[in-house]
Amino acid sequence: MTGLTKVKIEELEMTIWRHLPDIEEVNQIGANSMVELLGIIVTEIGEDYLKGTMPVDNRTLQPHGILHGGASVALAETLGSIASTLCLDTDKQYCVGLGINSSHVRPISSGKVTGTVKPVHVGRTIHVWNIDISADHGKLISVSRLTMAILNKSPGS
């Protein structure tokens, strides 16, 4: 894939991530799911943020020809879920979305959008993330706040 920013964990001095797989590995998790169907791709992982893109095309438009709010929410929840997973010991824990709130502030009808997820709170049982979604020209399209529940895996699962 082109345009991806690869980051090695040793380059991140003060990272929030428990583990940092290769971006291609992260993107493979979404194969054969809605993530792939919508064209969502993680493009960058930084010390305390994650970025991903989604095309604005026939898969993500609503009937009036602008980006569907549900597609924006799908991008936000996907990026926040990936971010939470990267903060966990996945042998012992997993995460699920508990709630999401989104405000759509500007329409867009073509191109792509980029979501940037940053932590508000990364706790033992709850993670809260802010996700800003912007257009190629840099203008804000929507803002979301995602709450993730952190659950323990049962032994042997």
C-alpha cells in the first residue's frame, strides 16, 4: 500500500500503545468485514494518536450525494476500537464499544476523509477517545467521542 506511514515501536519514546504491530497487519484485521467494504485504512500510528482514511464515494454517500453520517461514525468507531485494542494485553483482554456520540459539522461529497483518534482516558476498565474527521482540504467534517468497555477474557477462550 502506498501512502502509509510505518512506525517502529523503538522510535516511540512515550507511547500509549501496549503493542504496535505493522500497519499492514492492523489493516488485515479489517479484511472481509464492513471496514474493508467501506475502504477504511489505517495510515499512521503516532505516540498517542492513530489516523485512518475512508473514501467518499458510492459506498459512503447518502442519497443526497453527501457523506453519510453513519459512514463517519463507522470510521470513528473503527479507529477508536483499533486504538483501544493496541492499548490492551490481547491475551487477557478485549474491548467492545459502549457508546458513541457524533456531530457532523460540514458536508462533503467527494474525495476522502481522514480520522484522527486521540485518548481522553485510557483506564483499566474504560477507554474514552476523541475522533476528529477532516476532509483532504483540512476542514473539519465531524467530531466523535467513543467509549470502550475493557473486558477480561475467560480462561481458555
